[in-house]
Amino acid sequence: IRWLCIQYFKSSSFKQLKSNTQSVRRGILERFSQRHGDKRYSQMQPKHLMAIRDGMIDRPEAANSLIKALRQLFKFAIEYEHTDTNPAYSVGYLKSNNPDGFHAWTLEEIEKFEAAHPVGTRARLAMAILLYTAQRGSDIIRFGRQHVKDGWLKFTQQKTGKTMEIPVLSVLQEIIDASPTGDMTFIVTNFNRPFSSAGFGNRFRKWCNDAGLKQCSAHGLRKAAAAKMADIGCTTLEIMSITGHDSIKEVERYTKSVEQKRLARNVQSKFEG
């Protein structure tokens, strides 16, 4: 398995992936190789992968990401004639603990995080950039003053390759101005260096835990930002202009609870009217 992973990492199938996807998939397969790297991939069967998947039932998202990565690994193996079968294709995904995706932060949770991490801390700066730009962690760790001109933030999304230009809200600018920042990136490590995607994810996880918010995540702030835009009356297309989504369906998945509440409020006004 370890040898097959190395060949995959050298292939065009892997190198043509976006850099962030490469990093995530490499991490998944390298961790898999640490436990199973000396096993013969030609003898791997669906029942073996099902047993590994079921051993991760307390982490269904991680289990599903592993199966997805193994499907691509064996797809490569078939294309390059290293094997004839893809045992991962017949292994289904586990049901997520949260079918709607990442938990969207509530107003109370945002306030709790802010109370634990006041303005002037790196944690508060990171949360503000996530919340008020509605971007992914892999993007906001690259933001710096060189990306801002005349109150607009211009950048290219790592995941999609899309060039974005969004306004810097005054509340965000005030927090940036009141916070210590790096030379080329707003958010830096204790050693004044830019974060890696994995490093930022781990650090933000700790900041959430320190605030007693173990259910919250960096990506959940992107979802909360989209929901907030819907709550103040932004259209789906307006929200997409900020988040960078191409799919209306994806944005509607983020905002459906807000839409349900808005429609229910309309019903209330009609009854009481």
C-alpha cells in the first residue's frame, strides 16, 4: 500500500488536483499507510475496508474521507495497470452525525468565543476574518494587507481557483487595525510565520475548545456567515457573490433553516394581520 501511494503522489492524476486537495488527500493516505502500508494492495478486499471504516464509526466524516481517497487511489492503480479491481468502490459511506454538514455557529456561540478571545488576540482576528469574509480557512490564512485596496479584498480561492473581490466590512477593518498581524499575512503563528492549512485548523480547534465550543469549527463560521446574509434579506445570488459558490443548491443548504424561519414569520404576520 505504501508503495502504491508513493506512485500515486508522483502521477498526473494526483498532481493535477488543486494544492489544497492534494494536501488533504496526501495526509489521509499517509496516515492510512502508517497502519496498513506493509499490506498487499492486490489482496485488499471490500470486507477489509469495511472493517477499517466501521472502526471509525465515531468519526463518520473522517471514515468517509478515507474511503473517498482510497477510491481515487485504486482508480489510479487500475489506470496504470497495477491492479484490476477497486475494492473501495463497493464500500458505502457512513451516515454523518450532522447530515446538514458543519455546525453553523449561533449568535450565542459567537458571543461566547468573543468573550474568551477579546479584540487584540490572534484568535479573535481569525474568527472575525472567517465570519466577515465568509471564506474558507485555506484562503483566509493567506490574506494580508497586499490583498486590500480601497476597501476591497481581492484574492483567488484555493479550492475553486476563482478570483474574488469582496468588500472589507468596517467591523472587520476595525478588528484588523486593533490586532497584531504578520508582514505578509494577517494571521501568524507564535513564531510570526504564516499558518499552513492543517496548522490553522488545529490551532482554531484549540481556540474553540478553550472557549468551551467543541461543537464549533472554522468552516462552521462560513456557514453562519451565509445564514446571516440570508437573515438580513440577501438573495441567493448576492450570497454567492461573497462565498464564491457556483451551486445555488449548496448555498440553499447553508441557508434553508433561515429561509424556513422567514417563511414561518410570514405565516405569523398573515394570521395576526
